[in-house]
Amino acid sequence: MVYHLIQANFIKGELSPLIHARVDLELYRSGLALCENWLVLPQGGIKTRPGTMFVAETKFAAKAARVVRFIYSTETNYMLEFGDTYVRVYKEQSIVLNGGVPVEIPTSYTESELFELQFTQDENNLYIVHKDHLPATLTRSSHTSWTLADVSFSAKPVEWVAANYPQRVAFYEDRLVLAAPPDQPNTAWFSKTGSHSNFTIGTAADDAMKIVARTGQVNAIQWMVEDKLLQFGTTAATRTLGGSGDAALKPDNISQRRHTTDGSSQLQPVQTGAVTVFAGDKNRRLREFIYSFENDRFLAPDLTMLSEHILKPQLKEMAYAQDPFPIIWCALKNGELAGCTYDSDFKIAGWHRHRLGGDAGRGWGEVESIDVVPGIDHDELWMVVKRTINGTSKRYIEFLTQPFDDELLDKTEAFQVDCGLAYAGAAADSFSGLDHLEGETVAILASGAVDPLKAVVGGTVALQGGRTASKAALGLPYTATARSLRLGIADAEGTLLGQKTRIGRVIVDVQAALLTKAGTTLDALETIVLRDGADPMDSSPPLFTGSRNVVIDDDWETGGQVYLVQDVPLPATVRALTPAATL
């Protein structure tokens, strides 16, 4: 008997192996066993991850660095490279130069302290805190003029001394909030309203305040974010603080409340709409801090329950990009990049994993730091990526390019390579400027056609056979691999799970795709033929939208699982998958 079993969406993303037999759950039909280098789309399909564009090498290749956003407005924003005792500035996808040299601000923050820093921003001032440093501000005067200075406080609290400075920072109701010095980890100080350096405590409505989170035990404040109430996570609870009712917070009107007993790590959370998403105390879970009208309190449901394996390597940093797809990005301690396509209104939380091209010892380029800034046409995820290049360890600043949209871009503009560069200009048969990939093998898309892999020599690669191209994308190759779950329909007549099945063919429905492969094993993939008979054989065919039948050479032992693979620098979107299974 032949079953045609359509999977019309993949919205749950890569599911935990603990769920791979839960055919009784409706979500089983919307998940994947593997989703690597594919984006889960909020509409239900999957799209190959776009590539990363190379920007610059970090100042010290042998030392860690961190990217931190500085957003003055949606039109004026920067990415900052924090390294060992320095900060460098990036704007509009390039490093900012002054007199031909990078703009650089000296700091006292060492390499070992970089990921302990916390930040908040007030217009042109970025506030920075660390237990071993007096709170400071990085102030922008112009693109090339920046100043780092300790905050000059009025009535600085006597508790703040060397090695006991505040470690957490936020703004709330026009007050600067500094909290959690090591000796008083559950205490927060609120500045005078509108005077962010004045911590003179008093009784007037706008005077500064000192507030202790009374919890029965000393639970350290890990993060604070501004909403209608000041939200903050501690090592053993999530809480809110503000004025009673709709009144402002003031010395004689303070209301604090515990909502959940879920602990937090020190990672700064992300906010989207009315939701704050924070990391659990072991950095292996993400939770929503969201108000429930039904319960009249905030709750903290787990976003990782169905995909608990994804964050097992532990979170290192997180950032949120809203456009074009709402994704919470997570840098993991093993160098992987994880994404959660997320929309609380539609209850979407689909996980996907990404391994960047190149190698730093684990088989992929290791993402060490991430942050997001608004770009011209999409929110840009910036990264520090560590790789071994030509035998030498390197760290590069890169950003994730715009996901391919066939309504906005031609396939000649696709960018599906990592740590790459794009060329647009007069027709050329070779391309230079690839010194940062010297000795590495790169993938090439030239005027929409895939060229064979080439090694970079002298910073240059040449096209095969002397052909020319006016547009090109050149960079490290990577493969996007998805795998469906085992066939597991459960109904009154039983289930297919565990029964021997054979996939004779599969129908793949794609949008704007070319050269996607399918099969039941990675050793026997079949190319999905997307060229129509009318397409000229001496040119690259156009991207294809529609369904194609693929004949599969399968045995009876694969459980009916199907791989979808894209291993060339071309885009693909898969909208549905229909295997034809024979019992």
C-alpha cells in the first residue's frame, strides 16, 4: 500500500530527540529531525540561511572580542567592537576610519572582562558597568569622535568601591538604575528623575532611592529591563518593581512583586512587543516573561521545551532581529549559531541551528559574539567569528546578509557564502580582495551560475574557462541540511511508526529554488531537476517555483525520513514535502 503523506509546514523547527516518537502530538507533523543552515519561516516553510559578509579583522586575532550595538536612531546606528582595552566603531557595514586609520577608543576593560560587561543606552551615551570598574559612559559626538569616561556622580553611594561596583544597569521612568554590586547583589539604586548622575537619596517624589529586593533569601539581580514596570530577573525568581497602581515610582510609593521562581543567568534579555525573553540560570533554556490576563500575573513559559537539545552547549549571547523574519539569535559556547523563529501572538517558536563555513577546530566557523542593528533593508545580525585561515587563527567581524527574496532580488544577487565578498561592476574573469581567505577554498556564484570551488591565491580567484561575470558572490561554502521525522501517522487503524517502509519518490514544493537535493540518506541524494525543457542548456536556468517529483533509491530501513540538502551557493525555499511511502 502506498501512502502520500504531505508535510505542509515546518513551523516547529528542529525537535528534540525526546519527541521523535510522539506521533500522538499534532506538532509532530510540523517538526524536523534536523534543521541546519535552514531558516524556519513564520509562514511555515524553510529557507536556506543567507551568507555572512566579511567586514574586517578584529584588532587582535589571538584575543576574544565582542560586538555591541549603539543605536542613536533607526537612521544613525553603529556596531562597536569591544576588545582587550579598546573599542572600534563600525557604521553602514564598514569600519569607521579617521585619516585612514580605524577610530579607536582606549578602555580599561580586559579580554577576560568583556563578556561580564552590561550596557544600557541614553541617546548619545552608552552606560557600561562591571564589578571592577566605576560605571562609565561611552559618548558619541560624531562618527569619528567618541569619549569614554567614568560617570561623575553626585553623592555616589559609599558602598560602591573597587571590586564592588554595580554589575547591572537599566533605565526606568527617566531614572538610571544601577544594581547588584557583589556585596549587595539584591540591591538597586535609582537616580534622581531626569538627573542620571545624581544619587542623593531623599523623600521628594523625584529623589534618588535605594531599594532591596526582599525575597527571603539573597537572590542576586541578574538583569533589568524597562517596561510599564521595571522587570528584573534574579538567580531564583523573576520580579517586577514600580509604583502602586498607575502612579510613578517614588520614595513613598514602591511596589515590588515576585511572579515566578524561575532563575536567570546574567545574559541581557531581548524584548519584542510586550514580551521579554531571558536565559535560564544554567544558560540552557529561554523563557518568555509575559503577562497573563487570565492569571493576573507574569508567567515564564519555556521556549526550549520541545527543542531542549539545541541549547545544551549553553548560551553565550543572544540578540533579536525582527525584519524580515522575527528571530531570536543565540551564540552558543561551542561556536554554533542557533535561531528561534518567534512570534508570541501566533504562538510560533521554531528552532534552527547554523554552522558557519570554515573551521576553527570543531568543523565550522565559531561564532563568539553577536548583536543586531537596523540595516537599510533588514535587521543585520553582526558577529565575531573565529576560524583557522591558511593555518593561522583569525577572528573576523561579519554580518548576516539579507535573506534572498525573489520579489526583490535577481538570482545574480544571491549571497549564499560565508565570510564572503560581493562584486558588481564591469565584466571580469577574476576577482581580488580575498586576502582574508588566502589559502582557503571558496564557493563562487558568478552572474547567477555556480562556478567550481577554487583556492584563493594572492587574494584572487579566477573563473573557470576564462568566462566573465558582472556580479559575483565569493566566500566559504556551507551546506544546508534538513531531515524530516520518521513517518508516524497515528489513527484508529494504528501507526506507521516502527514499520518497515520504503520511499519510492518524494514530491518537493519549492519557491525560487535551484539545485536542491533530496534523498533518504546523505550518500544517495538525488538532484531535484528544476530546469524546464525550454531553458537554454548553455546558461544557468531561472529559479523555479512549484512542485517536482524526485525518484528515490531507498531501502526498507530508513524509517521514511527524507533529507533536503542545498550544497551550492544558490537560494532555496521549501514549502511542502510529500513522500510516497510503501509498506
